[in-house]
Amino acid sequence: MGLDTTSSVTSCPPLDQTMRFLFEVYMSQLVPITPDRVILNAMKNGFEMYFEVLISF
């Protein structure tokens, strides 16, 4: 019925919630003190680490 991507995303909601929570905490601490470019770099690094963890499973 659906695409493979949707089924794989919905199959692990706890990881999704954890990532969203960490992301919000991360951003709430970074936004007031850092320029946009630093935030974007931190986001990129954070998601690269996140996907490395996913791949290792």
C-alpha cells in the first residue's frame, strides 16, 4: 500500500522521538549564542552521527 520509506520510518517511533527531543534541546542551547552557519554545521554533524548509528544497527 505505501512506500518502503514510510514503513521504515514508522517502524521505529522511539528512535524518532529521541532524535526530535535531542534536536530540540540541542537547538534551544545553540540558537541564542551562535550564528546560522555554526547551527547548520552542527545540524549536519548531528544528522551524520545519527545516520551512522542507524547504519551500525
